[in-house]
Amino acid sequence: MDCIRPVNRVILFEPRALVQKGICLFLRDQQCEIVHCWSLEQLSAALYDRTDARKILLAGIGGLGNMLPGFVRTLHYPRAMLLTSFVYLSSRDALLAKMLLGAGADVCLDEAELESALLAQLAAPVTAQRRDERLTASELNILLDYACGMQAREIAAHRKCSYKTVFTFKRNARLRLNIENGFGWRRLMLHLSLLISRYE
């Protein structure tokens, strides 16, 4: 393996200790500076820390549990900075990957592809994702509220908006994620709710 210059600061957000240890060994071999984050507060601080080093966010979704909605919201906001965000899943899931890309991830892949994709990306320039593929903050919040088990009327009361506004944002999120029918939406909600409840 070629050695990469130590210009990359990797923000690692992985709650599973064994997976984190393996990733750290790989990153140290690539001479990357590693910033470990165990909470969403640490993650936010690391993302907004001023540094000249190029930042790469590396986040595992598999063990986040009830931190998943907060993580997805955190992923959505730092789009103006020099940051490449890698989000990886324990297994291939095209629908969930599409949602994470819509939320702001630059690269979404499964754990089996992580090493080769990360190695290629460490030396590559940062590329911006097209804006029309990203969910707006309102669309993302409505999607995550549904994933947490809230119903449309509850979301409307919680977000202090009308019932119709909730459906408009839901429809817009479905269109942006290219989910063509209610079955695809329910499948996405099921996947998200399983991930959220798995590590409560």
C-alpha cells in the first residue's frame, strides 16, 4: 500500500469498539490524524473545529441506535466546510443509502467496501454533492419524526405546522429520494426504526 501524506484529519464516529479498533489500525497505517467521537456533542465540536487539515467524517450507522436521528441531523448541517463524509452500513441497503446521501453524506457504502473506498478517497480532492439530491432541513426532520414512530398529526403539533404541511414535506422527501410509492416509504421507515431501536 502506498503511504498517504498526513494531511487528513479523520473524525471517527463508531460506537462499536471492535469495528472502531480495526478502522483505527487502518487509518494509522495511512498516517491519518484520528479524532474519536463517542457522542453527538463531541461530533459537532470536531466538525466545527477550525483546522487547516482536510477533514473526513467516517461514521458507522450499525451501532448508533437511538442516536441515529441526531446523527442524521448533525450530518445535514456542515455542508459549507471542507469535509468529505463517509457513512457505512453493516450490509448493503440501497434505500437507506439513498436517504443518507439525501441527508448530506458524500459517500455511503457497506463495511465490506470501506477499506478500498476510503483508501481511494484519502488522496482524492473533495467533491461537492449536487444540491438537488439533498433533503431540506424540514424534509429531513419530518422523515426522522416518522422514523421515530410519530404520526402526521403528532408531527404537525410538535413542529407547530399544519397537517397538510407535514404531508407536503413528506411528499417532497419521497420525490427527492426517488421513492415512487408508499411501499418504498414504509420500507425506509421500517429500516430506520429497526436501526434506532436496536441499540436503545
